[in-house]
Amino acid sequence: MAHENETENDENVHDVEETLPAWKSVWRNNKGVFFILISECFGACMDAIARFMQQGGVAMHPFQIMFFRMGITFVLSSLYMWWTSVPNFPLGQKSVRGLLVLRSICGFVGLFCLYYSVHYLPLAEATVFRFLVPILTAWACSIFLDQIFTRKELIAGIIALLGVVIIAHPAAIFGRVDDTIDTNQAGTVDDVTPTQRIIAIVASLVGIFGASGAYTSIRVIGNRAHALISVNYFAFIVTVGSTVALLVIPGIGFVMPQGARQWIFLVSLGVFGFALQFLLTAGLQLDKSPKATSMMYMQVIFALAFDWAIWGVLPGGWSFLGGGIVCASTLWSALQKSGVKEKKKEVVDEESALLGAQAQGSEEVAQRRGNVDI
């Protein structure tokens, strides 16, 4: 009888879908994918705004951009969690507060290095480097959480590092190469010296270690803290840390935005940051398939579009080749693990889709360890 009712319900759903317009049917069947796609667009928009505000007439420091982005995200996230009565809001369980602070400090390093690097690198290149985070996190989880770091993950990591070297194309190996294509010949991008470029690439790599530390901490925490509580810790510490840096470090200071457009840009940073986290969390809950995982790599396409539309530049041949190698190797590694079935529906964080089976296993280890504090 129960089987007949289930069959009847499936037939009714099928009949309803047949009566829906084509676009509504596509939306209904791929809602999670679209959420992830929109969230990646918001991520690319934030990076573009951060780069524009650093290179514009105001020339804001990365700390000030971080202050606006994470300060607004903190307010919106706090209001949302208060309104929806998220458990253990605002501080989370006592046993994981130390890990949440560690996650936030590592995230602070990662975010600063990202915003520093986008001043000197095209958005697409700076975005590609972030795809090294899942592989490095999987390696870190193998050390701290006794997870298996597979041979395929090791191979993917080595190939991705080769891609990074190709993107950097140091003169000692490749000779002196101007690898930026100016599509409008208007000189719209500040001249970047080879030294500045290498420093920006090194900063990106340091940021990868920071982001990996953040997500390794998230894996240790597991489901003992709501994803937005983790975001809130991160937003609060970045806001406080950037404020202290602006007040203490000589020669930085707070630059007042000039005009309504700059205020709109800065407020948009915080709104987009919250929207990214909200939509990505919802999207990864609705769809954990390889199709959803691949959508996270669309941010590179959005970044390329902004590079061309705003600054009139595109990465040259070496950068395209290296970026393609990094994306292909990390996506291949992620899809190897995407077929693992989830034991239960959980709130996920930004890297859950890319970490795949590694994320699930590490959460199980964290649960077995009980209350972990640092």
C-alpha cells in the first residue's frame, strides 16, 4: 500500500512538471546549481570591487576594504541568525570556540593576501590560486584528522603546483615575458613590475595556506557549529583586526569614500559577501552532485569577464595554460570524491563541495574525539 502511494505521488509530481513552462521546470530541477552559480557571480563581483577600490582615485588600503566587507557581513549574519533562532548563537558551543577563533585568524590571513594580490594580478589569476585550497586542506586533514590523502590527490596537487609555476613564469626559467593582453590598448591598468607580480603570487600562496588552515579548522569543528556562526566569528575578527591595523600601522589610515558610487561599492561588498555565503550554503544543501561542484569553478569565467570589461586586459598564453592546468587538476580531484553519499543532511560551508568525502570523514573523526578545544 505504501509503495502504491509512493508511486502515485511520483506520477503526480511528474504530471505537475509536464504542465510547468520549460523555464520553470529547468529552475525547479536545477535550483541548487543556479544558487551556486549566482553565489560565484557575487564572489567575482566582490573581488572586482576590491580591485577597483584599490586602483581607483581613492586608492583604499586592503584593510579598509576588509573592514567594510566583513563589518556589514557580520551585522547581516547576526540579524539573520537572531531572526531564525540559530542554536548556540552568538558564541557557539564552548568546546569549539577556540577552533572558531583559529578558523577566523587563518581566514583573516587568507582574505588579506587575496585583496593584496588582486591589486597586482588580474582577477582570473588571483581566483585560480584559490582552487589549490581544497587539495592543501585534504593534505592537512590527513595529518590532523587521520584522513587518507590518496595518490590521486597527491598527483592532482603536484600537477596544480606545476600550473602555478607556469602562471608565475619566472624570468629565470621562462625568460622575460609580457604575459598580459591589453584588449583596448588604452593603458587602463597600472604598470606592474615583475617584482610586484612575483610578490603578489607569493602573497596568494600564503593566502592559500591561511584559507586551508581556516577550512581544516572547519573540518575539525564538523557539525558542532552552524556554518553561519563560523562566518560570524570570521567577520567579527576581520572587522576588529582591520580596524586595529588602520589605527595603528603608520601610513595607512582611513580614507573617506568620495561620492555615492564609492559608498554603494563598499556597502555592496558586505551585502554580496552575505549573499554569497547564504546562496552557496543553500545551493550545496540542495545539490551535492558533480554538476554542482563544477559550478564553483565558474568564478574564473566571471573574473575573466570583469578583467576584460573593466580593465581591458586578459591573461596571456602562459597564464591561460597554467590556470587551465590548476582548474583541471583540482576539479578532477574534487570529482573523484563527489560520489560519496552523505549520511545526513547538514549545514555546509563554502568548501564542502570541493572537499567532498574528505569533509564527511573529518567530521566523523571530530565527533569521535568529542569536545576538542585549543
